[in-house]
Amino acid sequence: MLRTKTIKAKVESIETLNNNLLPLIFLCLLMLLIFSAIFAGDAAAETAEKNEEGIEVFRVDEEVGSGKKYFEGFTKPAGAARVMPGIGGDLIEIYPDIGDRVETGDRIARLEAEKLDLGIKAGEKALEQIEKELEMAEAGARKEELKQVEARYEAARESFEIAEDHHRRVKYLYEHDVAPKTELDEAEQRLNEARAEYKTAEQSLEMSEQGARPEEIDILKAAIAEAEYELEKARVDQQDLKVTAPVEGTIGELPIDEGALVGDDTVLAVIMEMEELKFSVETTAGRAADIRRGQPAELSFDSHPEETFRGMVDEIYPAADEGSGQFEFNIALPNPDSRLRAGEYGEARITTEENDYLEIPSSALVENDNPKIYLVESEMLKEVEVEIISRSEDKVEIAGDLEKGDLIVYEAKDEYYHGHPAELIEVVDS
């Protein structure tokens, strides 16, 4: 009984102890749970922070295996003609506006050249005078005609002296920064014309008084021919004052304002040939490597979102641009109704040779037993095994189960695994 009692007492004693310690044990368990939750929360936060580390990716822009490559670019005119007057003068009027359609021969601008007009009048007067001298030389001067010649000689001499005095005064003012260069040029022009008239009148008077010899008549005939040539040339130049369009097209630039003084090589307008455009593309050497002349292209533009335009690779530049290091090529793009404008940005899809290869940065490849890359899908990493086709210093050409639009991790790390949490922060240019 004693053993039994003792055992019972121990049991009761233990039961009593359990009853007294129960709240304390419960409290300890509760505190343990709280600390565990806090620790787990910190660990989870730390894990989340690590898992939410931003991952840079690049997008697969080509339809892998379709033989198509995608390029961005912009339109520009297939050709442009610069309109220059061919003669200097004051720009009086510009007829078209930017964007206007012009045909060959349409008037673009009108110039005015006072010196040219004065020269034509003087040339006409000189030609008339020489013709009269030839007539008199061949017929012999009558008394009345001789008086007319003498009067013309006196008038020409007086005009020459006045022009000479005027030129002397203008030159003095110009040398002292009072008169402009244009005024001096006009004075020199008038002096030269007056000198020529005076010399002609002097020769005419001498011929009238002495009678003309056969060789003098030949000289007069030659002078008439030369005067007619110079006069015709001046009249052609006068026609050049009416500037016309050398080709048909659309006015793209009007760089000079009305009222400006222009030279014979001043560009008054630029006519763009818009019936055919060029779609200009700049890209890397790797992406341009399999572009060939004659490859078909489909183009799309934001201005015509529902339409597809068709063109063909036309020009491929053999050297990279010195500034950007990019290679340029152009796509010929028919534009018969001028619906597209120069400077529009768009996308071109060029059909190249059929292949399943894709060029990626070397940093995107994990080379263990089996080469692989990682894609980002639904905020997790997806492992994709690939085959290495070729490699260069910082690029690798691969083949694998990839599609246009896939997001490939730009820099793969050893700790990455299939299903690794991933937060996308940036899509970079590969």
C-alpha cells in the first residue's frame, strides 16, 4: 500500500505541479510563437527583398525561325532638287508655300536686278548707235547727220564727265565708310557705260568727218554682232530672274525670306520628290549582316495603324557612320499618292534567309553541363536549354525554343533557378 500510495502521491504531486505550471508553460509557448513569427517575418522580408531584386531583360524582336527581322527607322524623300536663280538680285516674291505641289516650269520666285535692267537698256542704246554708224559709214554722212553725230558726241562727253565726277565722289565716301559698296558698284557701272558711249560717239564723229574705210565698216559689223550677243545674253539672264521649278514635287524648304539679296548660287527652295520615299534604318553590324538588296519588306506607321506598306531593300552603305558606329541601309517605298510624309517613324519587317538562330549577349548565357538561358514569365524565371551556334567577343548565336516577345534575362547568375522569383525592372537594348 505504501508503495502504491507513494506512487500515487508522486502522481498526485506531479499532477499538482502540472496544474501549477500549465499557465506558465502556455505563456512560454505563446512567447515562443510570437518570437518565431517575428523571426520568420524578418527572414521572409529578407528573402522577398533578395527575390525582388530587379532583373534586366531584353525582348526577342524577331520571329525566330520565320526569316523576318524587325527594324525601326524613318522616311525621307527619294530625291530632292535645289532651286537656284542662276543670277544675283533682290528676292521680290516667293510664290509657293511649304507643302505645295509644283509641276516642272511652275514659277517659284521673282527677282529684281537693277544693274541688269540698266545694262539691257544701255545695250539696246549702244546697239542702235552702232547700227546708225554703220548706216552712215556705208552711205556717207550728210550735213544734217554730221550735226546729229556732233551733238551726240557732245552729250556723250558731258555724260562721261558727270559719271566720272560722280564715281570719284562715291569712291571717296566709300573709302571713308560713308557710302555702301552697292552705291560704289552702281557708280562704276554707270561710269563704264558712259565711257563706252563716249568712245563710240567719238569714233562715230571721226568716221563722219573723215569717211569710213572698208576695214572700219568691218569693225562696225563685228561690233554689232558682239552687241547683239551681249544683249541676248542679258535678256536670257533677265528671264532667269523668273525662277521656275526644274522638277515636279513638293516644296520641302523655303530657306530665304522675301526682300533678301541673293546670289546666283543661293538656294531659294528645295523640291522633294515624294512619289517614292526611302525608309532609312541604322543598326548594328550583326543585325545588318544578312540584309541584301532586293529583300522584300513590310512597313507599318502610326499614322496608318491599320495598313501595311510594302517596299524593297534598295541601298546598303558599306561603312559604318563615324559618329554612331551604326550601319545604314534604305528601303525603297512607293508613295504614289503622297500619303506618307518625310520624317515619319515606323517599323520594317524584312524577310531574310530562313533560320532558327538568335543573337544574344554573352552575359545572358549560362554554360554548365547544358547551355541555357532564363526567361521572365509571370514574375518567375523559366529555364530554357539552348544550342550554341557561334560566338564572338560579346555575342552568342543560339538556337532554341524561343518566340517573338520573349523576355530574356540580360545577365544570368549562378544562383538563378527554374521558378526563381523575378521582378522585372527594365527592358534593355541587346
